[in-house]
Amino acid sequence: MGGKDKRLLLNARALSSLHLLLLSLFLFSSGIPCIAQGDNSSFSSSSFPLPPKYIPPDNYLINCGSPVNTLLDDGRTFMSDPESSSFLSTDENISTSVDSISLSSSSSSSSSPSVDSLPLYLTARIFQHESTYEFPIFKPGRHWLRLYFHPLPNQKYNLLTAVFSVTADTTVVLNQFSVENNTTMVFKEYLINISSNGLSIKFSPIGNSFAFINAIELISAPDGLIPDSSNALEVSYWLNVGGPIITPQNDTLWRTWLPDTQFMEFPEGAKDVSGAPNIIKYSAGGEATPFIAPNWVYATAEEMADPGVADANFNLT
């Protein structure tokens, strides 16, 4: 599908740097939904109905280190440590927490964390030794793996010094990983292919260090989301070209789509084009579906504007 920049993929037993860059598409390619004639005014989430959510056969949401379940604004409930204990193989029970996190905290991520997910960064589980989450898989195939990291303060463990690796079965998704800034929230998002009836996520401290994790998502992805492949993908960014941020609450697969303005080299040369999301029409049997991108994404685009310069040969991105 156009708009995907696929770089190198994660290899079994080793980390290669593969990223998936998915951009909002221009609306005139084959199989892509188009904007019906109508109102092209701006839109907001309160003006139109939310897109239908995907119902995943496998749906594991864990708020690590939390003594109680956590309900997010997007309607999802993350399990507490006691409720998710059957999935974790460890001899340790070490956790840490804070009451609040400043909204000024920066983010470092393969994608970007949403404000809706801030409650997931308030607690963390700490592992001094190798520890593993084991999840039964009811429908093999593509799954989202989302990992949340924020080095919370702790009297005994300085999470800023933690160095560890994370593997999903034999795929190394993080190798000698660390977070060097206590204001940084790290969100990692992968699309992995599971061919068996179970998946293990292993946290392995390096040397005398330790590991930590704030939250885990493991959820089924729809069939046909990307071309068939046994490789694992790491998401770079979800960009809503020409439009506003789209939070997990307004996405069909709980993704966060960022505005593209901060990534543009020549924003003066771009002109936003938009239509109302409810007039987006998906072709029956077409390659594009609401799960590849919700109507909010297809309702906006960029076109080349009059740049006001003598040489009009320029790029938007």
C-alpha cells in the first residue's frame, strides 16, 4: 500500500533496525477511499461518530506494577499485577509508583505515546533477574506488541541505570536498552507474526543491572493489514497528513496519529485539504479498510500551494 516506508526488519535472535512509516495517503490512488462531494470544513471528534473498533481475538493489556486495574479514556481496561500474575514467570515482586507525571515530560519512541496513556506510566514492575510473560494465543498471525517505559524514582533501584534486553520468542525487539532521562516516556510499538499457540516476552537484565516495564499490550491485528510476511515490524510514526492528532480513542486499532507539520521541511509550500470524515467512502472489496486507517485520516491531505518563490520546484516532505 502506498505511503509505507519499510526499512530493515528485526531478525530472529538479533536486532536489526526495521521501521514501518505509515503516512496518511493522498486520496487518488487505486483502492483508496475517496472524499465524496460535500462539506470540506474542519472537523472534530465531537462532530461525527467514532469509527468502529476492531475486536481482537487475543487482547492482553497489563499495567505493570499496579495493584488495581486501570481504565483509560479510550475505554480499555489494563489488568493489575494481581490479575495478570498467571502470565508472569518470576520469583520477584518489586514495583514502584508515583502519584502523577508532569505533562511537560518528553517522549522518545518508535511511535508516540498518547496523553490518554499517561496513567500507564505511573507504575512499573522491576526485575532483578530474567523474567518472562507467557501469553496463550487463540488466533496465530499478526499481533501488536506495545511496550511502555518511564524510569520512575525508587529508593533502592535507580531505573536510569537499568540496562536490559527484551525478546518476543526468538525475536530481539530491544537490545541493551536503557532510558537515560527521568523525564522521558518511551513507547515502543511492533507488529509481530506469531505462528504458534503462545508467545513469551522475556526481560533480561544485562550484567548486574535490572529490567523494568510500565505496561504491555499484546493484541491481535486484523488480517490483511499489511502484505503477508514472517518478519517483525517496528513502527516509526503514524502521521495524519494535513490533519490534527488522532488519539487511540478515535482510531480503529488504538493508534496515535500525529500531525505532519513538525516533520515538513517546507511547510509554506503545503496547503491543507479536508473533508468531513463521515463522507469518506470505502470501496467494497477494496484494499483500503477502516483498520488500515480510520476515516479521520482519509479526510485530510496536503496539496502543493503557491510557495511565493521564483522556483516552484520543491518537495512537501
